[in-house]
Amino acid sequence: MWALRTDAIALGVTIAVLNTRIINSETIKSLNGRVNHPFFIFITLTILLAILTSPKPIVFFSVGLTALFSGIFVLIASININVFSSNMVIRKICDYIGSRSYSIYLTHIVMISVVKSIFFNEHTDFSLYMELIYISLFLALTLIFSELNYRFIEVPFRKYGKVKSIAMRSPV
């Protein structure tokens, strides 16, 4: 199912439809800054996503739940009512992650493979403690290599592309 991701496509379409009809309503806009415990919501969704994507999922429909919880994140971001960004610390963290999202996208599968090759074999311990170690290592490696990719590949190539596009537009 991961190859087709029809669940993610369906959720994206649903969010797009909701965005034009419901999300822009005055009722939703009135929630601006009034959602209780946004950090708790963020952490809970993140932990649920981590649990659902473990090598030994707790339910057989974890792929669908992963898409659903990811869709909730996207829906909250689409509403844009400062649920997570009313707190400046959270806003800075989200801005950082957003600025490096493409680098994170490029490196996360490689880091999953690295962690898998280091730890996972027939004797792998899937206790909660060890899973926290696996996830922590994966997150640390992903952040480190995403930052390196962002600084030394993505930004220089973006600057190079900008120079080239300006040169192509200007008359010789």
C-alpha cells in the first residue's frame, strides 16, 4: 500500500475540499489562538506517528492510521489558526523544520536504512526502551544529515539556479 498511497491522496483531496468550504468559515476562524494545549496535541500526534511506524506495528492497519494522523497535521496547518504557532518556541521549531522539509524528505529514508542496518537483525530487542533509542538515533541522524544537505547542497544549488535563471532572462 505504501507504493500507491491512495489513502494519502484521498486525505489530501478531502482537506482541499474542506479548505474551500469549511475551513474558511467564521466558526473555524473564531478558534484562532483559542485551542487548549496545542503542544500536547502536537506531541501526542508525533508519538502516535512514531508508534505506528515502528517495525512491529501494534495494529494491522497502521499504514492507514499513519496517513490519518499525518492528515490531521496537514489539516491543522491548512486551517492556519495558529494552533501550534502561537507559542514562539514552537513557531521557531516549525519554521526550522519547514525550511528543511525537502532535505528531511531526501534523507529520512536513507537514515531509516542506516538505523535498520545497524540494529535490526534476528536478535533485535523491540522493547519500548530500545525502540526509543532507535527512534532517537533515526531523528538525530535525519536532522544532522538534513542540515548538511540543506547547507552544502540545497542552498548552493538554489543560489546557482537563481543566477542561471536571471542570466537566461536578461538580454545579452
